[in-house]
Amino acid sequence: MENNFKSWMASPISKIFIGTNFVFAVLFLVSVPSFVKEYITQDAVSIGGKKYDLSDVKDSSPIAYSKFQSEYKALLKNTFGEFAQDKLFELVAKDKNIKPSEVLNEGLVLREPSEEEILNVYMSNKAQLGGKSLAETKEKIVGFLKNQQEQEHSRNKYREIITKYPVDFLIKEPESIRVTVDEKNNPSMGPKDAKITVIEFSDFECPFCKRSQDVNRQLREKYKGQIRWVFRDFPLPFHQDAMYAHMAANCSIEEGKYWDVFNVLFDNSGNLSKSNVDSLVLKTGLSKDKYQACMKDQSKLKSEIDVDIQDGQKVGVSGTPAFFINGIFVSGALPFENFDEIIQKELKQ
């Protein structure tokens, strides 16, 4: 609630919140990819008079080819999705003798939010309201709550439409590109003989890595006993506190406290100063003497982390978080469904 309200309050067009693209994205989990159009239409490149096509990319850089496939599929799905959405609205509008632009709002009756609802939003966001009183912010809070009603009505209306007029994406699944990624005795959880192995390259100071942890936990819970999770260090150079945090985490391995330290570091990823890292680590029950002795040899710790970074770079990791699901590359803090789809297919093989 808090995050939704803050972002809505910051928007100059907050009252014009519901668009057809928004509804489609919510229901189909589609986001516009960053892929540039000319890279799709260009099927070859000439370098020094020699022509190279996508098969050469696949051979020399399987990760780059895999990214091309996934982004091209996303672009196709988004393009067909927008087209299908327009057609659906035309069908419904014709049935009901209304304009396509009126389809989602048909039958919408907004109710006035209760005083309790208004107060709950105000109290939940009070710290972000710059000291403004309830009376000063009430109008915007009412607008936010009515906007939520509109969103819910549009989602329900769209579900009704696709129930009557089902939409199926007939897009060919891209070939799964796999690369070999070594575990190298890094911290892991889950059975060694699990059918699914996920190797995560991540950074304790990275906000996207922190965000991904909720999805990671959901996956481990859903596939408990079927999934093995391996963590490899990939502190990014522009995160000044990350390297020290990763060294501290690695100093907890011998005492069997790694995953406790792992969790507390991600929980506090916005404040990983050396003093705070030391304090957080010791609060997990780690021996102070053993921890301090381990942290004295920082050159050794750094060299071990550098191996992870170099291994990640060799298989195409350039940012965090990055995952390899049975060798299939997945980049970024993506929704649960993106990982779940791959894992389901892997379990069926």
C-alpha cells in the first residue's frame, strides 16, 4: 500500500491511472523490453568483408544469443498482446454498442472511501507526507483510493472479456541455451542430487538483488527437495561496501552461519558500512575471535571472491542479479513466474 500510494502521489497524471496497456501488463505480466528494433531486423553483420549471422553469435557468445531470443520473444508477445487487446475491445464494444474506450469502465460506480480507509492510508504513509495533516492530504488520499477501485474494476472487466474471448499466444518457444557454470564448493542449500540447480551471482549492496530474494525464497519453498541453490559472489565495483560485506559473509562459512549472515546482510543492504557489517555478523552468533582472525587475511578473501567474479564474467554475467537454472541464463530481478516457467519445463524433462 505504502509504495503504491507514494508513487501515485508523485505522478502528475495520477488521476488518469488506468490505461489499456496497464491492464494488459497486469494480467499478462508483460513489460516492454529494452530491445532495439534494428537488432531484430538486422540478420547479419559484415566485419572486414566477412559476414557473420546469428549462428555465429550463438557459437561464440551463447549468453548474448540467449538474451536476443528472450527479448525477441517478449517483443513478439507485447506486440501481439497490444493488437489482441485492441481487437478484444472492438468485439466487446460492438456487442454492447459502446465505444472501445468505454469498455473497461462499463458499469463502474465509485463509492466514497470510508473514514477508516482514509485514516489507514494516511497513517501508513505519514512519514512520507512531509508533516502534512490528514486534512491537507485527504483529497489526494480519496483520489488514490478511488483510483484503486478503478484498477480493480478494470482488471475484473478484462478477466471477463478474456474468459469470453480467450487469447492464446502462438509463439514458438526459443531453444534453451545452456552454459556450464561451476559451483566450486560455494555455499549452497538443497540436495546435491536435485533435478534443478540454480546458481546465483549476486551483490549484497545491490537493491535489485535484495528485491530478488523474496522470489528466490518462494522458489526454494515451492520446490523444496527438488531444487539446489548455489550462491556465488559478484560484488559490483561501484558498490563501495559490497566487497567487505562479501568477505564477512565468507568468514561465516566455517561456523555454519553463512545463510544467517546472508539474510541479515540483504536485510540491511542499504547500510553496509564496515562497522555495521561487523555488528550485524556478530549478532548472528558468530565467534568474535574467529571472525576477526578470518577478516585479517583480506587479500585471501578478496582473491576467492575475484574467482567468482571472473567465472561469472566468463559465462556472460555483467550485472546482478544473474541466475543459471540448469545452465539456462536468467538476468535480473524478474517476477516469480519467469523462473517458475523454466523450472516447470526442466522438471518435465
